[in-house]
Amino acid sequence: MNRPMRTRRQATLASLAAELGVSRTTVSNAYNRPDQLSPELRKRVLETARRLGYPGPDPVARSLRTRKAGAVGLLLTENLSYAFRDPAAVGVLEGLALACEDAGVGLHLVPASPGREDVAAVHRAGVDGFVVYSVPDDDPHLAAVLQRPVPTVIVDQPEVEGVDRVGPDDEAATVSLANHLVGLGHRQVGVLCMRLARDRNDDFVPMSRQQEAHYHVQRTRLAALARTFEAAGVAWESVPVVERFEHNVDDGASAARQLLDAYPRVTALICTSDILALGALAEAGRRGLRVPADLTITGFDGIAEATRAGLTTVHQPVLEKGKSAGRLLLGAADRVAPKVITLPTELRVGTTSAPPRTAEERWFGP
Amino acid sequence: MNRPMRTRRQATLASLAAELGVSRTTVSNAYNRPDQLSPELRKRVLETARRLGYPGPDPVARSLRTRKAGAVGLLLTENLSYAFRDPAAVGVLEGLALACEDAGVGLHLVPASPGREDVAAVHRAGVDGFVVYSVPDDDPHLAAVLQRPVPTVIVDQPEVEGVDRVGPDDEAATVSLANHLVGLGHRQVGVLCMRLARDRNDDFVPMSRQQEAHYHVQRTRLAALARTFEAAGVAWESVPVVERFEHNVDDGASAARQLLDAYPRVTALICTSDILALGALAEAGRRGLRVPADLTITGFDGIAEATRAGLTTVHQPVLEKGKSAGRLLLGAADRVAPKVITLPTELRVGTTSAPPRTAEERWFGP
DNA sequence: TGAACAAACCGTAACGGTTCAGAAGCCGAT
DNA sequence: ATCGGCTTCTGAACCGTTACGGTTTGTTCA
């Protein structure tokens, strides 16, 4: 838009004061401390402001003086389509936005430019604090945030010395899911997971890459699965794990296809997110595999669509996750010890998990 | 989080300069114009900065001086759950975020505090421009935004004198949808719509409220429907319109229930959004009504779930809508004439619309 | 030898506010 | 008459930076 500029130079508090023949202090008070001047004068100030097209005190100048920006920054992964297309991520965003709204502060989405390591946006953001969500632990943007002298809360990330943290107990949640499968009798399983590092690898994942994964959540879930299945006598090196860089239903389906093509005998597909699981479900249907009779499929997150699909999954309160992060950050004023909030999770057994068919059933039907 | 503050008083550019025995300009240049000083000195500056814990130039002070905030504001409806739960709205958000990322500027979500008319957040936002999306045309926050001397783009809103605008041609799109229904032979129709004003009304909508609706999109769609059906000989006052304040599938279902209970003879349910239509679809199923044999249902927006459900709807490019708004805003520098971008829409006939059954069929079966 | 010019660095003046310690004026109480 | 206490308004300092137009220093070349 381009409404006409009233004057060559925008009116300022000083010019208003001059016009009125009062001090700048008084004009400032007219806006910020109505009790500090007579009602008549205040009215006169506001009227003159309107006449001169003065839009009120400049927010940036005010921020500089008061040392408050009235906004919190959110550092999101460079992968915006993930952040906006995954209901779990959107839930976190919504929760955070709600917390901010409650506190009357803005939410400043910081662009994490993909590819080029341009961290300037982090430095340029005028915010009172940061929330960091779902970025790899070696992301330079994260480092830049930690550099800034403002409070920070990290969500779904590994602990950083002295920094507040919010997240579910991925470890325990994954173990309970794995135990559910072990209890059902599954020993030949396959895993579909999200991106593990900043470089793309739409393929099977060797052990080394699993262990060195830079996305904390994925690494934790894989490790917990490995530990639990090892304890049940399954050699984890022999378990196929397929990774996908993009996070959507179609990629979930293609990952399932890739895995099932190579390992047709797996009895369960463990997916590290519901979105991937929904894709796997679609692929199973395409292959004529009945779920859960022929194939067990599990997800992670507990999004609404998964519930509708009856997916066995681990539910985590995503909205609450965002809210907690926001409240933690906004209440961080002069707290001393860093705080960690662990969110409850819940194993939700749906209609997509069941005991594996025996070998005989496989060949001769139930 | 609360990392230890290195010094009582944070280091500034000035203190750094003093420590180094150079001018502030030089330190500033070390960060902003490396070519303006010798590499050795620059290295020394940066090293000393690290040693003193100087985090680089303060973003707010810089913004004040350069008159650039490096962020655009987004004024969203107070109804955050709408903004984050409706895929169409999330699509706009994503598109806008993408445009911002391309330009390397942040996206500042401005809280539009519900209820209390606290417009302060708009004044407090340090941004270079605003995008306004899906707020009622009498919202005080919108007025506050227009007050601010920065470029503004409004999305899905009525035109405002001299302000850039992005939106689909709701009028034409709705007419094409209505003509589709008229062509099929529907004359007894009902309408489900989203909130029409800031006050809550989960009920039938009298003509006056339809015409005075403060949500531009809803008003336009209703008006276009009215005009088209009137032209086909349908008296619009006799057409039941049910409004819902909240926007989700369940409310869509309850609205359908309310309407069908009162007007069991309608042959088509026209919904002003896909979300409502999905709810109507669910309610139809619950009643044992076959769609489209017994009841035609149409949506609006063309979200993915609607496509999957085979819904007859009008598709609009939501991602593009957000992107366009962003690009328009970011390219608004010294443009003179305000610009209006009208996005293409497309009637997508799915499997939820068909000719109405005749009266006989109604009573005696097909 | 000195004029011309580039590179490196600097001083000052904003940028547009808020804040705090008073000053001025007025009033009623002592 | 003095004093204290209120209300109302002011002056000056400060927030941390960058823009602008210099000055200084060193090199090159006629």
C-alpha cells in the first residue's frame, strides 16, 4: 500500500511537542502515563497528534530506550514446509502463539535461510528471548541464538548447559511403544524415520548415521528402539531403518515401499512420526497387506488424523508443549537455575498393531 | 534459560571501541563493512568482542538508526485456533513465511488480543510493514495498522482506499459454484457459513446480519449466492443460513444438523469453507443420507482433505496467496499506485454434488 | 620533490523515544 | 508567614547504533 505521506518528514514526538509548546516529556506522558498530566492538555496533545498525522511513539525507539522489544523470537527449522504441514509442529506453533497472546507479546518467526549459512537474521531480530524448535543440534542458527544475551528455551532438543528446555520424555515413550511391540511378539521390524542430519539421505541408514544423528528427537527415538529390541534379543544392526528428508505422507509411503521391497518379511513398521505412518498405511493398502493382520504399523505424536485412522502411536501434548515453552520463556525474568519441563506422553494402542502372523499363517493363511 | 551475564553491564560498541582504542565507527564497520578497515584490525576487533562477550551490534539500536526493522508484521484474527487449525489459513501463513524467508526478513505475529480492545500490540510492533489477514473489517486492530506509517497489504479483506490487496475473486468463484448447483437443478438449498461478525451467533442468520457481515469473505460469498439463486428464481429470504462462530469439523456437523432438522427438504448444503463441509459430510453420514444421491454438499477453499474426500468445492491457491502478499509488501518500496492482486480460482466438481432427487424419488426411491 | 589518490580510520550528529530528579504553582494546615 | 504536600510540567541524560563528511597516512608517478 502507499497512503500519501502527510509531510515530507514524519511527525515525531519532538515536533509535536514543539507545535504544542510543551516538553517532549509531556507528550510522552500523554501516551504512556495519562495520570501525569491534566486531562485537558492530554486531549489537546492527542488531537494535535491526529491533526499532524503522528502515529504515536515509534516502537523501535521505545524499545531501544526501555530495553524491551515486546516480542519473542522463534527459530524454526529451515524446512518451513515441515513446520507448517505437520500438525504436530503446527500444534507447537499454536501453543506458543497462545502463550504469547496471553502475555501480549508478539511472536517473531526468524528465517533460517536454508543452504547458505546466513545467520544475520538471528542477529537482526529485535526480541526479548528465543524459542528454538526442531533444528539440528549443529545448526549455526542455534549457535547464534545462544550467543545472544537473551533468555532462550529449547524445545525437542538436547540439553544445552544452562538453557531451559521443554520436551516429552522421548526415551521413555519410545521404550513403552517398543515394549508393546515386543510384547506382541514382533522380532522382525523395520523403521521409518525423518531426516537425521542436514544432508539429504533418502535411503537406508547405517548404524553410524543413526548414532550421530543431529536431530535430537530422531536420535533419541532410534536409540531407545535399539536398546529395547536388543534387550529382547534382536540384533539392531540387522534392523532396516529408512530415512526420508522431506516429511509428508507421500514420502512415508515411498519409504515403506523401499523398506518392504527389500525386507518383505518384517512384521512391523515403526515410524518415528504419524505422518510417515499414515504414508506407510497407504502403501500397505496399495500392496494388499491387511493392517494389522499382515503388518503392524505404529506412529508417533498422536495427531488428529492418526487418531481418526486408528493408528497405534504415542501421543504427546503438542499444544501444551508450545504453551509451556512460551510461558517458561516469558516467566524467565531473573530466575537463576535453568528449568526443564518434561511433558507426559501416552501410548495409544489403536487398530494398527497386533501380534505377527506365524510363518505358517504367512504361507497357508490363518 | 539464564546463562551467566558476563559483566554487570553488557558490552556495547562504545565500550569495545574504548577498550581497543579505536572509534565506534570502526567497530561498527568491522561488523557491517569489512572492506572499510584492514583485515588485521577487523580480526582484532572481533577477537576482543568475543573476549568481552560482546554479541554484536544491538538489533534494536540498529533498527532505530537504519529505519529498517527487518520484519513484517502479520495481523491475524484473534481467533488463533482458526488461524492454525484451518489448512487454508495455515497455507496462507506458510506462503507468507516463505516469501519472508526469501527476502531474509522475519515474520512478526502480532497478538490481536481477543475481547479487550487492546491495540497496543500493534503500536509496539517494530516492523517494516503489515499483512492483515482474515480480520473483521471493523476490527480496531485493523484501524490501528492503517494508522501506522508503513506499507500494508490486506488479504481477503474489502478494499481500503489506497491500500494493496490480495485475494481471490470470491464473487466470481461463488457465482460459478452457485451456477453449478442451479444447473444441476437445486432450488431448495441451505447454507452453512463461518462467523459473520465479532459477536457470537451459533444460529440461523437473518438477512440483515448477512448483509452487514463484517467478515468480507463471508459477506461476499453470501451475497454472490443470493444474487445467483435469486436470478434462478429462488427467493433468498427463504433460504436458511446457519452460522458458526468456531470453525472446525464438529461445528460444521452441528450446523448441518441444526439446518437439516429444521429444513429436511433441502437438496443441497452449500458451505462457505471445506472444513464446514467436511462436518456436514459427517453429519449426512450419521443420518444415513447418501451423498450426493440424497444430499449435495459443497465446500470452499480446496484443501487437501477436501480433495481426498472428493468434495465439490472451489479451489484457491492459498500458498500463493500468502506468497503474493509477502512479495507485494516487500516490493512495495516507493511504488505509487496501490496494487491489487486477484488470484485465480477453480471450480472442482467432485463426487458430492449431483442433481437433486425428484419429489417422487424422495418418497418412493429412485 | 611534490601532486594526486586510495586506503584506513575518526568525530559528530542524528535516530525517536523514556526516565528521573526537580521546578513552579497552588492549596490547606499550622 | 511558613511549611509541607500535591499536581503539573520541564530539562537533560541516556538507550546503542549508523550515516555522513571529513582527516590522516602511505603509495605512486610524473
